[in-house]
Amino acid sequence: MAALASAALILGLGLAPSAALADEISGVTTITKEASAQEVAPGETFTYTITVGCSSITENGCFDAQVTDLVPDEFEIVDVAVGGAASDTPAIDGQSIVVDFTEDLGGGIQGLWDSSTATITVTVRVRDDLPYEANGVPLDNHASITSSNSETKEDVATVVPVIPCSSRRMPRSPWIRPVPSPCREPRSPRRSAARTPPTRRWTPSRSRIPRIRTPHPVPSSTWASPASAP
């Protein structure tokens, strides 16, 4: 009964079916996102591939279909290309990319056709000045598709930057305090093994040894007894 009432209202107002049902959930969108590399280095260029689709039983497609992609700050956007469906020129604002699909669905409505698939290729470059602290930290790139007659869908692609240690050294200067390199793990303090003191053999001190003095003999030529004196 509700469906018949809606149809009667549409016919009574003289509206096109697609325009009257634009705010109802009559379509299903899909989105997948993949990265061409899992690990990236500073200065390296790689691509994100976003694939979106639409299916609808009661309508011609997904109305006002729009894809939004948020590129991490660690990457520079080089190029954005759209294939498989008509769309406006991708709008790039900072790290945000917005693509509006413009297939003619009838009744003055644009979007994605039913049973259609479109691909968005985003080429990015890893920033050269990426700090070493970003090494090994996963970076998520979120993309979503919205439509006025379907629910919002989202997908994410993750890459991990691999940053080698810099080989440049600071010039030696008495006014610059050396800074430890973040690439090296701090050294653990050395633990000296317990040493056993060497055993010494006891020897008596020389001062404690009694000295025996012997009288020096007097030469016979210079000594005479009292009895032999004249």
C-alpha cells in the first residue's frame, strides 16, 4: 500500500521517478583501494588505484556519486586520472582529492550508471624530507564514495615508509654539541666483570729482620797489646 501511495503521489505531482526517489536508498556502491607498493622510500613514486562500482534495481544508477580521497601528508600528489566513466576534472585541495561522476542518469540527475565500474589512479611521491622518525610507521590512505541514493562506503590502503639513515655528519666545532644519531641504538653501559683481587704472598718487612753486625778485624801491624809495650 505504501508503494502504491508513493507511486500515486509521484504521478500526481508529475515528477520523474528518478527525481522523486533520489533521497531513498535504491542503489549500492562499492569501493576498493590498493597501493602499488607496500614499502616506499623518500623520493619514490607509486600509485593508488581506487575502483568504484554501482548497482541498482529500481533506478538507472547511483545518483550524485562522488569519491573523496585523503592522501597522507607524507606524500606529494603528482597526478590523478579517471577512467571507465564520465566525470568532472578531479578537484585537488591540499591533500584532498574529489571526483564527481557525471553520467547522465535521466531526469537531470548525474552519477554512475547501474552495473558500471570506474577507476581512479592517484600517483604520489614520497617527500624527500621525510624524517627518520617516520621509518616503519604505517600510513593509511582513506577513500570513500557517497551517493544520494546509497550508503557511504569506505576503503583504506596502507604503505610503510622505509627511511635509511643519513650518511651526512655535522662538522666538528667546539661550539656545537654533538647530537647522537637517531639511527643508532643507545649503547648500554658496560658492566665490568667482578674481578678477584690477586693473592699476595706475605714477606716480612726488612725493617723487622734483625741485623747481626760482625766487628771489623783490626790490622795486626797497627795494634799492639799492653804487655808488649816498652
